[in-house]
Amino acid sequence: MILLKNIDYLDHNFVHQKNVDILIKDNIIKKISPSSDDNFDDFFSECNSEHHPEIIDGKNKVVLPGFYNMHSHVPMTLLRGYGEGLNLQNWLFTKIFPFENLLTAEDTYWGTLLGLSEFLASGIISFSDMYMRMPGIVKAIDEVGIKANLCNAITDFGPGIKFCETEAYRDEMFLLEYMKNNPTQKIIADAGIHAEYTSYPEQVLQLLEFAVENNLIIQLHLSETAFEHEECKQRHQGKTPTEYFFDLGVFQQKCILAHGVYVEEKDLRIIQQNAAVLVHNPASNLKLGSGFASVGKWLDFDVTVCIGTDGAASNNDLDILQETRLAALVQKGLKRNPKLLKPEQLLQMITINGAIAQGRNNCGQIEEDYAADLVIFDLDTPNMQPVYDLATNIIYSANLKNVYLTMVDGRILYRNGEYQTLDIEKIKFAVNRIKNEKLAQLS
């Protein structure tokens, strides 16, 4: 058990609640009460002295639901800084895909560990990821203890290739077998389609059949660039990528749609009517020169919105706090409207919206009987004082130095700058070894 003593928190409406005691037992939030020495006597009386809770002093701290990074390629930390100054198409086909072809499961294991270290340091407790060499990724996640929705997306360029012949299929079968043997739902299998331009209709239909049979969420990239969006129209009788996937039946499954920079109003209607989720990735879209999504318009159409960092090769960090702040600032500036994207909306995008999108019940809020997936911020720093509105401070003032603790299912994974379940020095050594090996192979 863990007792957060005399701590502030943001409730389900992101209203600042002060001076409470929060008892965490097993993997859930057991009780929330006004701070008092007597509140938890009933709980303590059930335990002998060896099982009294660890007490964490909450003075000058606030606890929030842990954050959800809803679009990432976490092993791409291995490619951070590789392939700079290119647009998406050139970046993928001249730099990224050739490098990725050389990766092994051991490589993705180390790349994932490096990415997870960044996730935990920014309060991320779960993420939706699309990548390959799945055994290495799952091994890393298992060791660290974070939550994830994983898929290997079909990324094939030959019309005769069947889904069941692809690495994506083999990785999906690996994930389903893992879930069968590990029913905790910490790791959830999704299905994945890289994009319209890297797949063929026959493959999409085969993957869709697989997703329906196994009740899988589908992750995909959608209208990320103007080139992709317009080229799709030329290939498919004027259909946008959204219309193309809709006509193939993809939206009968729950869909997590990354980017959406060039979605049109007719696309937004399809997305909203089919309860799909759009994931905004501002840093990656800006860095690759892809543009910037009209998130305000998404909200006007009542679309569920989440935020993702994308991969470290196109961001180049995995800080969800910075990503969320950037989403707000650029949107306000582009639309010349300072009222766009309120702090409460932004926090909703990286907490409860993510939990619902991933299919995780009783997650994403500070509520009794909800999962103890939490991030604690230290308010006792110059950049966080004074506090007029706590949600505003979290979005516009907080940085990684303010993240005091990250907890998943009641287990502390990161505290006061220290990792509890990974060896960061060993990880840094391994990824630099991998970098040198791959550069030698590519030369």
C-alpha cells in the first residue's frame, strides 16, 4: 500500500482539489478523503505493522492521472537525429526504411527501453505504438512495467503479398499469444495499417478480417501530408484517405488515426460518426514540414482528440508535456484565437481520452476504484509559482524537472529523477553500439 498524504489533485473535471489523502492498495485508488490523521485507521487496523503503507509526503505536490501518448514508434529512438531536413516521403524512403530493414529484435528491445525512459520522465503511463520486431518491444515493456497498445502495421508495396505472409501478421500472432498467457491487459494487441500509400486494398481487407475476428482496435496514419492526401485522390477516383478506408469497411472497427493534418470536413463527419479518434502530433508535423492540423475544427465536429509524440526520429524527443504545450501555442497563433484549446481540454486529451481510446476501463482519472496510474508534480519550484490556476500551470509552466513520480498500477516506476525498473547507463551504452553497427552496415 501507498498513502499520498496531504496532496492536491485534479479531479475528473480538472478542478483543483486541495489537501487530500489518497490510499493506493494493490493496483487501484482505494480511497480519497480530506487530509486527516484519522482517515485511514480502518484500513490500517486490517494490516499488521509490516504492511502499513509507504507514506509519500504530498506537501507542495499535485497528483494527476498519468498521461497517454497516443501515437508513437518507440524504438525509433535508435534513429534520433538520423535523416534530418527531409520531407516525409524522402525521409521515409531514403533514410528510415533502409535503416529499419537492418534492425533486430534485440535492437528494438534497447530502443524501446530508451524511449520508455523518456516516457516515464514526462509522466506517460501508457502509449499506442506501431512498430516491428515485436518480441524485443514486448520484452522491454514487460521489464519496465508500463502499459501499451501495440501493433506492427502492414507496410508492403507488392499487390500480391497477403497479410498472412507479412511480418506484421507474425507480430500480431505473437501479441495475441502474449495476451493469452498474460491476461492483465497491461499490453493490448491492436492491428495496424501504416498508410494508404504503403498498402493495397486486398491487404487492408485481409487485415480488417483479422481485426474483426480478434476484436482489435486499428491504428493507422491518415492524411499526414498534402502529397499523400492528393495522391490518394488521384489513385482512388477522388476519394480522400478517410473515404478510401471507410469504403473498405475499416471504420467498422474502432480506429486510432494519427496526424490528420489534411482531413476535410467530409472526413471529419465520417470520423465523428464512426467514433474514431484523431491523434495530433504537432512537433513531428512541423519538423517534417507537413503542416499543422486544425484541431479546433476537429473539436467543432465533436471528434475525440488525443495527442502523440510520434517517433523520436521526427520529433526528436518524447516529452508529452512539451507536445501538449506546442499543440496549444501553435493552434492559438495560427488561428489568431487565444481561447482555443483550454488547459482542461488539453489535459483531457492526454488522460481520459487516451484511456477510452485504448479501451482501458476505470483508467485515466483520479477516482476511487480507478487504476493507480498516476503522475505527481512538484509545485515547489520557481516555474510553478504562484498558482492561480493549476491546470494552466501544468500545461504552460511545467517541465520534466517538475515530474516527481510516475506510477503504473500502483507500482512506482520513476521517482525524483531515478528509474526503478531500468538501467539508463546500460541502455545508453547499448543504443550507441547499435548506432555504430547500423552505420557500418549502411556504408
